[in-house]
Amino acid sequence: MASDSTHFKAWDRNIFTEWHSRYGGRGVLVYWHIEKGSMAIHSQLLHCTASEVAAAIEGMMRHATTMQAEGNYVDSHGQSEIGFGLTRLLGYDLLPRIKQTNKVKLYRPGREDEDSYERLADAMTRPICWDVIENNYDQLIKYATAIRVGTAATEAILRRFTRTASHPVYQAMLEVGKAQKTIFVARYLRDRDLQREIQEGLNVVEGWNGANDIIFFGKSGELSSNGRDQQELSVLALHLLQTALVFVNTLMIQEMLADPEWASLLTEEDKRALTPPFRMHLQPYGEVRLNMGSRRQLAQPVPQEPEPEPAAA
């Protein structure tokens, strides 16, 4: 499963309108969770200052489908050390595309391993504090269970911890995240297949976001309502339109592949390139046909008064 955010413009008088520093404009944030088959399974309307890490975790826990997601592809903004810790406790893999991987620090398993990784010495930092995790393990499970069953929101828990960063449970969760992030980065750097898998998963989301500008064309693509309910309704309507587009395109692809002529022409590489959220055939503004074989009379001819007959001699 892949997830990413989309920035929608909103009117300046909208009380939920905020400035988003990354997207460089006023509006609200919509966070999508997209299955690898290009089907959206969850969407969230957020403030521009909301945590994308918390939104990614909430979508994985609240997607309301029978799917058992094993991993979540996110961009750099959807990952953090605390995010790695929470996702490990919740039982799924956080698979981010991390920018500037060369600056990521790897944590040592223990103090006795200081001389075990000579070639990675420049990238290594302090050991993991396993005793902090052990002393707060019951509380870690408590908070993870609260998120899983829905008795507490992820963002509320993270906000509570960030106000008191010295909280022992928060420190234990950070240690879990540091260990998990180190494992992921080491795996990511040596596994080309994993790099391609993450890139392909994020491309699904980018394809989804690219279709938003075409489908959500009314009122210049802006959320003009001041009501939170109306904004969520607009996002859900867009969600429904995207799902319908994917469904119709899937039927078209199936019909094409059922044709023996096409089946013999397409190679395995061609079939892997097939994706359902294509949009070249969409015509949101209707269809205009030009008949170049005839000339249209643009102005009505001015009626001419009949000339008077000459008088008889």
C-alpha cells in the first residue's frame, strides 16, 4: 500500500485555509492511501500543519477493508524515527523513499560492536539503548494497542509526547524506531529490488494525484466551502470519481487483453507497464468536433432592397 498527500487550494476566507510551506500555497491537505492496484482505500482531510506520519499510520489502521496490509510506501515526509517505532509495534513495515540517504546515521547494536563495522565507521553513531525499551515495554504495547483499537488517535499521542520529549515511553519508542530505521536503511542500500518496489509503489500515488487536476476541475479545483463537512464531501466525491475511473479503465484493459490480436502483440514488459489510472481519454469539458470540409457563415447577410424599376418613357 502506498500513501501520500495532496494540497488543494481553498478560498482565503475559509477558516481552514492555511499556508503550506512545502507546496507553497494556501489550502488544505488531503492524505491518500492507495492500494498497489490503484484503488484508493482511505482518504483524510487535514490541516496543513498536521503530521503526515500520524496520517499514514491512521490510514493503515482505519482503512475499513478486509485487506491485511504488510507495508506502507511513503515519501520522506511520511517517515521519522518515531514513525518507524510505531509501525514496528503495530506489526507492519514502513517503506519510505528517504532523501539524502548518505546523511542517515546507523545505530550500533551494542557497545561491544564498536570495532565490528570499520567500513561503516563514518555512518555509525551511538548504540541502541535496549534497557530503555525493556523498562517501558508494557507501556509501548499499551499505546500501540490504543492506536490499533481506535481508543486514541495517533496524532494526539504524538502531540502529547512531543510536548514532553523526555517522557520515558517516548524515549523507548524512539529507540525502537532508531533500531528499525537502521535495519531498513541497511536493507535498502543493498537491495535493488526493494528500491524498485518502493519507487513503483510511490509511482502509483503520483499517477493518482496527477488525475486529480483533471477530475476535480470545477471552480478551478478549489474547495470553496467554509464548512468542514462540505470539504470532506468534496474529497469523498473525488475519491468516488477516481475509483470509478480505475474500475472503467480496468474493464477496458481486460477487454483489450482478451483480444487475441493484442495478446500476441504485447510482450511481458508491455503488460507490466499497463496501469489503470490512465486519463488521456477523459474529456471533462466535453467534446468539440470541427468540420473542416464546410465553411460556416459567421454573419447574416444584410438584405438588399430591390432596385426600383426604371420609369416608362
